[in-house]
Amino acid sequence: MHWVPIGAWIGVSVFAIVILGFCAYELSWKVRRLKADLAAFTELGARAKQLQVDAAALQQRLARTTSG
């Protein structure tokens, strides 16, 4: 009967290792996904800024043509 507590500790240890491994996998997967999303949003922000510049230039050209 002395083996029951040892078996329980081994079982709990294996279970904890499996859970921690799964958590580490999930965290690494989410970090990779968030980095990819950040890159996409950064690119989108750069495109939006360029559109603002283009819209301002167009607005200035339009103002010059209607006033002149």
C-alpha cells in the first residue's frame, strides 16, 4: 500500500507537466498570431497615413483649381 501515494504523486506530476506544456504551446501560438496581426495593422496604418497625405494633396489641388 506504500505505492499508492507515490503513484498519485507521479500521476499528478505527469498531469501538471501535460497542462504546463499545453499552456506553453497556447501562449507561443498566440504570441505568433499577435505579432502577425501587429504587422498587418502597422501596414494598414502606413497605408491610411499615405491616403491622408494623398487626400490632403488632392484637396489642395482642388482648392487651387476652383480659386484660380
